[in-house]
Amino acid sequence: MQIDNEEVKLVLSKNIKLARNMLGLTQETLSEKAEISLSFLKDVESTRSSISLSTLISLCQSLETTPNQLLKSFFVDSIDTSDNILQQINLLSDYQRNAILTLIHYFNTHNSNKTISKD
């Protein structure tokens, strides 16, 4: 299966912008965090430039996301809701993340021996 380079650029552009906006980052801030030039990031977000694997990894780290999320349009069947849940949790503060982990622990320890009836 041949993958169109323009389609890859379009998907990455859309998902990088989305992830950046979800974190409330400007292009300038993201370019600094990812250690790439602002003009290059603008070119990536406007589909004028492709990125290397190392730049993809740097952007993922700076955006607190994964390559799966940035390329998810190519792997629709393999992405499940847990990736989306994790991405949403990563956007929360440390306090909020700890509260969610406490709730998960509570439900796991208090519901492990109970069955749920489907009436």
C-alpha cells in the first residue's frame, strides 16, 4: 500500500495544530520546546514541509502526546478509546490526575468482587 506524502503532511499538520491548541501553546512556544525553528513549525503546520522521525518524537514529547495520536488517521482501526482517555488525562493538572488515579484505585478495589447485572 502506497502512502501519499501529501496526505501524511496534511494529517500531521492537523493533529499537531490540534494538540498544540489543546495545550494552549503558541507556535513560538512549541517551536522552542521542540527545539525547532518557528518558521519550520509554521511550514509543517501549513503542510509545506515534512518532518523527520526525530522531529516527530521531539514534537510528541513537547505536545505530551504520542506518534499514534499525531498519525491516528492512518491507524483508525488500531486506536482505541484508551488513547483518547490518556490524552485527556495528560491535559489535567497533577492534582486532577492524582484524583482520577485515586478514583480508579477505589473502583478497582471496591468493585472487583461484585458483578454487574444487566436488567
